[in-house]
Amino acid sequence: MNSGEGRQVAVIGAGLIGRSWAIVFAAAGWSVRITDPDNVVLDAAPSLIRQSLTELSEYGLVENPHDAAARVTTAADMADAVANATIVQENGPEDVEVKRRIFADLDRLSPPEAILASSSSAIPASQFTEGLPGRHRCLVAHPVNPPHLIPVVELCGAPWTSAEVIATAREIFADIGQTPVTINSEIEGFVLNRLQGALLAEAFRLVGDQIISPQDLDRTVKDGLGLRWSFMGPLQTIDLNAPGGIADYCKRYTGFYRRLSETPAPPEVWDAPNVERILQAWGDGHDSDARASQSAWRNGRLAALRAHKLAASKG
């Protein structure tokens, strides 16, 4: 029996992230009700979801794509989508005011025991749930794009989010095959995007200052740091990079890292002049078709990598 049999998720927003969440839940056996205020986007969702499920099956990541696709149905509006939901996954714009309106409606329309989760990339839940009667059941469940290929989901509650809600959400996301991590205190950007932001800022500085070409910088990450980081994190990496572990590593390299921390990449690396230098070096001339083709290639590589990691973990 599928672990999600008899349970229903409401997916609010049928764009890229919403469709990806629908894939994750449907593949795990959940019934999915997906809705979007844009009828064109909503009408296109079922076929796109079915296509992605079929592609995942080719890598052994979905056992029965036909049955999974059949578990996804569209809802005409939010009330219809959330009527029988165990959990609601909101995927609206990254805008505080929009999320306030959406969550006010979700809190009013959803079953009182339903968990209300947001895919917000950087906005803490306290900024859009404070005035809600059901604020205790609201949290951020921030995925990595696309969540049907990258399993980490950051769970971050507001100060008033129930500990039981966090625990139940963690159980649900683990049950559907994701890798939930708990953020203990609210912080803008949570953890993944703060780590990514630190790396990007330094990358923008190095490329903008012509220390390295953008292509060689990408090679440094994908064929260097990225190979290690695909199966272990930065702390385990340095624990294994010195004979005496983390303490020994810090003793050996603290001087350099302290000097680096004293002169971090400045905010100006994001300003137009530096971005323009990076774009000129990058040669950003891809049209929409080429970008779509590259996205499809990326998704295939991610699926293959995830299949490899799953097989390795079982072995």
C-alpha cells in the first residue's frame, strides 16, 4: 500500500514549484488537489505532471506513473482544493502582502486540523501569519527547485507555530521521500539560500574582478566542491580534510578564513555594473528554447544523480 493512501494534499499554485510538489505527493500515494487563479496555467498542469512522472519512471524513481498521475485532479478554486486536505502547500508569489491574503483565505477555508505550509524561499512565516486565528498550524516548508528531483525541504515555523505541527510536517515530508530539515529560529532566507547567497556573492566578486572566468568558476564548483557536496556537507568535508578533524582543520586554516571574513564580498557585487561585467564574460545569449533545453538536460542529470544516491543508500 502507498504510504499516502487516503491522505490528500492541496497544492495552491500550479506553476513550476506547485506542479513539482504535486508530483512528489502523487508519487508517494497521496491524492492531490491542485488549483491556480490562472485557468491557462491550471489546465496545462495535469499533462505536464503526467509527463514528468513518466520521465521519473525511466530512472526508476516512480513505480507506476499512470496511477500517480491519476491521483492528481484540478480544483476550480481554493475552497474546493482545501476541503479535505491533511496539508496545504502554498506556492504563490514571493510577496508578503500576497501571502498574507492567501494565508488568510487558507486559514478560513481549510479544515481546522490541516497544516498550512508555504514554499516561501526567504520570507519567514511570522511576516504573513501573525493575525490568523489558526496561526499555530502555519509554517514555511521551503523546497529546492525542483522538489521532485532535489529532496531537501526546510521547515521553519513562526514563534507561535505548534511544536506538534512542526513534528507532524517533518513526518509527512520524510514519508513522501523528501529530506526535511528543521530551522530552529526564524531567519530571512532560512539556511539553504543563505549558504547559496554567500557562495554567489564571492563568485560574483571573483568573476567581476576578472580573477577567473565565469565558465572556470562553474567548473571549480561542479568538478570540485560540488562532487564532495553531492554526498556530504561542508562540516563533514572539513572533518575529513585534516587528520584531527574539524578542530585540526580550524587550527590549520583559521588564519586564511579570518582574513577572508574581514573583507567579505560587498553588496556592490549585485549592482548593475558588476552584473553587466559578469554577463559580458558569460555570453548570456540563450533564447527561451535553448534555456528550456538546458533545463530539461539539468532535470535528467538530477534524476540520474538522485537514482544513484538512492541506490547507494540502499546498498
